[in-house]
Amino acid sequence: MNILILGSGGREHALAWAVMQNPKCDKLIVAPGNAGIAMIAECASFDINDGAAVASFVEENAIDFVIIGPEAPLAAGVADDLRAAGVLTFGPSKAAAQLEASKSFTKDICDASGAPTAGYAHFTEAEAAKAYIREQGAPIVVKADGLAAGKGVIVAMDEATALDAIDDMFGGEFGAAGAEVVIEEFMEGEEASWFILCDGENVLPVGTAQDHKRVGDGDTGLNTGGMGAYSPAPVMTDAVIDKAMSEIIKPTVAEMAKRGMPYQGVLYAGFMIKDGQPRLVEYNCRFGDPECQVLMMRLGAQALDLMLATAEGTLDQARVNWADDHAMTVVMAANGYPGAYEKGSVIRGLDALPEDSKNMVFHAGTSEKDGQIVATGGRVLNVTARGDSLKDARDRAYAMINEIDWPEGFNRTDIGWRALS
């Protein structure tokens, strides 16, 4: 079959890598792709947030199946446009994608379904939000209500930081995403991610992971889109998973169906876990980035079969075959990220690295120029490895990093520290 993946990041490179291993894939196109993706698939250029443009491309290129990678096309309703055109599509509708596109919507779903989450309040005006912060005190969490590329969350350990975050959000730092804010109780515990496939009715867990959001070692510094991840996450024990499924996931899916917006796609649930009790931090409506990279390394070719079953509504017949292994990805980012950074620096040494089922460098912000790979984004490479143990996966990943010649980049040196310690 002919397959189209929408997106240009490390997540989409990992999805493309897994899809290409499945014999069902005859031709793969990724739009817009990046330099790494271009090495394994055809890349195309058009507006992936324009449903009509995507549907036109699909028709012109005889595409059988579309996988929507990032959140923006989902929030724009691209999945709806494709389904209306009769195209088999992986990704939730615009209405269902509100679980990521609007934090206040998700809180409302949690209230209606009884899913445990942080206490919160929703604001459309700065002064009322500030008064609430002064009343509640710190630590406290301030979130832009809309999509902010993973950066619209401020964990404020003091009142002044929280008040500054309100000024930034209502002042336009996050664009339209910050026009409304949700202020949450600060939850203590260990954070982990769980990925569940939903076909509108059936649910199928596909894996756990733990991300590292802070830019610096020891989980210090500013929040980022993610500096590394590993899978599986030991904190997601069988008991925690059972609680999360019965108390959070199934009630959410049932409430969405009740509202006439059945969820179809991958549901990425972030939990805060304390004393064996998971509480929902947030939902995302796509595979995480960089969590997707470790999941795809472990899933391989079966990832396509599982996404097809999700789109076709046959998840009740699907099974996930996990190897007893571990995977880790370490993000290499441009110096200065998540603040200002320069583009255009040359990355050397990638050609000498292995590319197989246990070792891969997934590209995120890269392009090819004059035969060289250059950095074009903040998060640039995802150095990813599988191993029999997490330590083995870590050693493989950092050994590859040591072979990459890129003085203009940096990475955390402690990915996986919670599990390894």
C-alpha cells in the first residue's frame, strides 16, 4: 500500500523507519520530512495543516493510508477532511483532538468522567488569574490553554514566577495558545507516559515511557519539548496500569463517545504517580516526541499493523508483541535551546554510525545543504538505542553521541537516571 506520513520531526522519522520495515508498505511519502527521512522515504512539500491540500495530494498520489504525526494538523481538522474524502486515516477528529488542543476541555472531561487529576481553575483574564495565584500560593502550575509546542507549561516554585507566567501568556508570548490559561495544583510524584491506541470503542495499550522535560542534568532548568526518553518506565507497574486504565482511560474514552466525538488514534496520557496512585497530568493526541522514538525502536514493523487496526476499527483483534528489551533516546539540541539558538551549523560523523534494529539516529531539525547535514531547529537529533537492559541501551546511545562531531550542539548526560539509580 502507498502510505503518507505528515510531519517533519524525530517522531515522524521514527514512524517512517518502523513503517518501512513492514512488507505492507509499497511506497512511503513524508511531508515535509527532514534530511534523515529523505534517506529512507520520498519527501513532499505542501501545507500539512490544510485539509484540502492534503486530500488533493492523497488523490493525486494514490495514497491508501495517512498517518498524522504532529498535533497542529489534528487540531486543524485534517483527519476529518481525509475521512470525508474516504481516506483511511490514523489520528483523531478535530473535536476529539481538543483533549490536547484545550486544557480546559480536558479538565471538563476529567470532571465529567471522575478521572483523578490536579485541582484547577480556568481563566480568561490576567487579574483574576493573578488573584487566584496569590490566594493559592506556590508551588503552582500555569498552563497556556491551547497548543504551545510543548512549552506552554510553567512549573512555578514561587509566586513571582507564576505571576510572571501570567503576564507572559496574556501578553502574547505563546500567541493564541495563551489567550486563556489553566492554573493547576502542583502535583508531587514521579511522572510517566502511557500510550494507548483507541479505535473509537476498543482500547489497546502499546507501551510506557518516561520523558525528561527539563533542559539540564538532574531535571534542572527550563522546560523543553523533551531532552530524552526511555521505555519501559518502571514506575508504571501492573497495579498502576490497572488503576490508570479503569479510573482514567476507559472513563475518558466512554465520555468522549457519549459526547459524540469518539476517539480514534493514539492517546498519550501523562501521569503523576505517587504512592501507587496515578493522576492525569495531560493528554496528547499523537505519539510523544521523543517518546515515539523509543516506542518505535521496540515495536518495529508491527507498528504499522497496529495503526491500521486503529484506523479500521479492529483493535479488538490486535495484539502487541513486546520483546523483553529496553530503549533509550537522547536528544541533541542546538546550543541555547530552549531559548534563542543559531541555525545552519554542520553536523559531522553521522555517516559512520550504525543504522539497524538496535542503533538509530532519528533526525528532527535537520536539512541537507551541499551534501552536508545542517541543524535547522532547536531539537536536532534523537540518538536512539535498544538493549537487553536500560544500562545497555544507555551505553549504546551515549557511545553513538561520542562519535558525533557537532560543537554547536549539546545533550543531557543523565537520561534514564531515575530508573538506573
